[in-house]
Amino acid sequence: FLFWFLVFFLINRYYFEIKLPKALTIASLSISGLICILVLLIGTMPNHIYKVKRDFDIEVLTTGYTFFWEHRERPKYEDYKEIDKPK
């Protein structure tokens, strides 16, 4: 943003004056104003919840990438299904 601002600023100041139509100026200001309002509305929603520590346990699965010449047993799908696990 700073780069393009400087390019247009220097062109406008030293080479020639950049004249924009009034309709284009009003349209671009309206669009940027709407975007700012939407960002503020989304940012001030009260249902944003950020937690530092997770309140659930995780389970590390023994899966991963191997090269095709390395033979390793594939994990069994049945071992990772939550429905079939005994409680």
C-alpha cells in the first residue's frame, strides 16, 4: 500500500495532476466505508471466544507419510472409529 501510495503521490506532485471523476471518488469512498463498517461489526461480535488452553484431551494417532519403498503396516480403520470403541 505504501509503495503504490508513493508512486501515485509522486506522479501527482511532480509529473501531472491525476484527476478522478467525482462519481468514481464517491463510489470508492462508499465501498471502503462499507468494508470498514463490516469489519467493525465482525470485530465487535460478542460471541468470539479465544482460549489459551484447550478444555479437551487429544489423542495422537500413529499415521503419517512413508515412502513407497518403506513397507509399514497400514493403520486399521476400526481402531480409530469412535463409535465402535468400548467405553
